Amino acid sequence: MTMIRLGTAILTAALLAASQPAAAQDTYKLRLGTFLPPVSALVKKTLTPWAETLRQETNGRLDIQIYPGGALGKNPAAQLKLVKDGIIDITFVVPSYTPGEFPDNEVIELPLTSSNAVEASMALHGLYERGLLRGYDDVKVLALLATPVYNLHLRQPYTGVASLKGRKIRVSTKVQQAIVEHLGATPVGNIPVTQLAESLSRDLIDGALLAWDAMLIFKVTPVATQHVQVPLGFTPLAILMNKGRYEAMPADLKAVFDRHVGMPLVAEAGKTFEGTARFAAKKAMESGKHTFVEPDDKTMAQWEARLAPVVKAWPGQHARGEELFQALLGELEKARTAK
């Protein structure tokens, strides 16, 4: 009788386990690690709500744990390797930190194409969806993004394009170097953004090409008080996932996940970037200590004349460059129509 009761108990337990909802059996945990601090806008306003939405829509079965501040790896340049090696399941990558890995992203750095992070992000991701961007075969792309637009920020007054001659301007890419050279200024590289404020305060440089969110984050605003609001390109960014972890996801969870990556995630991140940039610029403007230069049509024509050679030369310097540039213009127009 004891053996019969034991057998019955085992059978009952097995039947009960089989009848439990799938939530108890196949919770899928993902680690989202980033070097960004927990208070950064992308973590706080985009990635955290995104993870919570996925958790709710799967009744808790898709559990994305966020590890900000470099908890799973602090080096920004190592993020791509961390996600490829599976140490992090999902991460935020600055592609320019791995030179040569993503050669076609540079197209989004070209000046005078757009001034809006939402449409620039949607355009860059659109190029990826069309199969025009190399370097992403070994990862699952969740979103390709663009920073807020870069403007020119100076310590000294700006009185026109001619006043930039000889000024030392910090740059971080080859395209930015070409922009500064065609403005008659002197490009200065190898200054990390974390040292930019100090370099300006010590008169080592006269200005920088930078996005407004970075002006706030890296405390550059107090030492660069002259702002020329000409759209001088973007820096590409990416949210990437380990390919194996994505492919191993249960099919029903993958279906929910897929609805919330790609363009929906791109648009939300772009809005976050735009909001942060507007806040930073507004804060500077309200202080009364800053001068904002909004070029009129005549002045803008002068900038366009100076920078046209940069845009014209770029396609000839890259494989499929003309195709990429024309595709970018098409994707930007599509993004403007979609907004």
C-alpha cells in the first residue's frame, strides 16, 4: 500500500506540474549590460520601460535584467566583444570605438543632411534593414541609432565663417576632421570627451563639434558659451544582442520581442535623445550666459558652400558610397513623412 500511495503521489505531482502555466517552466532571462550610468536618459527613459513592457506582455516570462554603470564590463570599447562572447546578452555599443568593424556607418556623420535624432536614427536603421550596412552579421541588431545632431560650440564669439580661420576645434572622426578643415579651422583629435571641458578651460582648444546632450553630461556648457546651430552630422550608436541567445528564445516569446525591437525601439530612443538635447540647450539659454547663433539663409548658403566638398567627396572614398548616400537621403525623407 505504501508503494501504491507513493506511486500515486508521484503521478499526481507530475500531472500537476504538466498542468502549470508555461510561465513557471520557461522564464527566459536576459542580461542587459551597459557602461552608461543608471541615471542616463537612454537607460532610464528608454531601456528600462522597454524591458518592463516586454515583461508585462509575456506575463513575466521574458525577464530582462539591466546592469548599468559597467557592472558587466566598464570599457565602452569592449562592449561589442562582450556581447559576441555572450558575457552580456544585450548591450549598447558606440561603433566608432571599434574602427573598421562597421565601415558604412560613417554616412550618418555627413553634415547638413538632418538636424533631428529621431529621423536620423530611423534613417540609419532603415539602411541596415535594406542590407546596406556591413559588420552586423555576427550579432542580432535591436536598434541602430544616431546621437542628437552635432553643432559647433566655441569659447570665443563667432562673427561668421571667416572668424573660424585658425581656431583649434576638437574632432573625433575623419568626417569631422574634414568639416573643420573646410571651415578654415584646425582640427584637434585625441581628446576624450571626458577631458573636453578641461581642454577648453585651459585654452588648449577653442571649440568642439558636439551634440547638446554630451554638452550637458560632460559639463562642457560652462566653458563653451557660443553655439552655432548648424547641423554637422551625427554619431552612430547601436543596441545589439548575442545572436545565439536570440535564436534560443522560445518562439512565442520571440514573437513578442520582435514587435518591440527595430523601428519601434529606434523611434523611442530617438525621442529620448531629442528630449535630452532640447533640455540641455534650454538650460543653457535660460542661464543668460550663452549666445546662440541661428544662421539666416545667406549665412547658411556660406556654410553649404564650405561643406559641399566634404559631402561630394565622401561617396568616392567608400565602397558603394554613392548608393549609400542616396539611400540615406531616401530614408531621411521616409522618416520625415512617417513622423
